[in-house]
Amino acid sequence: MFAPNRMGVYKQKTGRNLDGEETYGPVLPLPLSVVRLAASSEKTSVRSDSSASRGQADQMVAESKILTGQLLGVDDLIELVGMTLRVVGIHPRFTVSGALDHYEVSLEHVAE
């Protein structure tokens, strides 16, 4: 039932290096369908007791969702339409007969 209509690429998280930074495998193709791909800049609040100026910072936020037949892992990276996104949630979706059809993947923007 699921039919992808776009191509993206992804990198699987392979672990961490000695400095604690995440490491990723090679870039792989990813057939997918976009449900929502929205990125915006939002003001973040800073705790008033830690900042006398009650300052704010800008933070990129992406409320994105894709569908794919490929099982991804949490923290894998996806590159799509010039944006780098991190997988934060995976939900399997089934047909009415109970067979696995595709995965719904929730994404967040990665600061670059």
C-alpha cells in the first residue's frame, strides 16, 4: 500500500568516538514520502534566575514527519531538501489485515 515518492539519504548511528561524539556509517539512499517538513526559528527562554538580562536565544526547530519502508534507528541522520534531520521517533504502521506496511518517522532539526 505504501508507495514512496521522494528520495533522501540517511546515515546510521554506529556509536561514539573517544571524545563522546556520535559516529555515523556511510550515506545510504532512502526512498520516502514526506508528511510534514516544516522548519522555523523560535525564541527559547532562558531561566530568569540564571540570566540578569532575561536573554533569549534563537533555536532551529523542525516538526517533521516522513513515511518509509526502511527501518531506521533513533538518532540516525536524514538529509532531505538541504536539511539535516535526526530521527527522534519511529512508529510502525500496519494494514487492516495486520501486515507491516511502513514506518512513520518523527524528525528534529540538527544544528549545523
